[in-house]
Amino acid sequence: MYLAEIPIGRSGQDFTNPIFDSHWIEALGLIVLATTLAGDTWGLGKWWGRKVGDGILR
């Protein structure tokens, strides 16, 4: 999240970095969690997998 504010504002002005916008960082984190099946470890992923199988809803 700190990369979104680089360069740090000078003399009372706030600047944001459009390349490292906080939305990109959050989206990357969600993609990593989804592709590594983090729900099987930290959530209800195993239970949900038994309910819907390995389809698109997994």
C-alpha cells in the first residue's frame, strides 16, 4: 500500500502513483489467493468443493 503513495507528497500536496495504485495491489492479492486455493486452508473451500465439484464456481 505504501507504493501507491510514492513519490510522497511535498509541501502539503498529495501525489499518487498510477502504476502502483492500491486497487492493483489489492487485485493482485485476490488473484494470488484464488489461484492457490487459499480457501481450502483458511476457509470453507473444502466444504464448498464437495458441494459444487471442480467447476467454474470452485
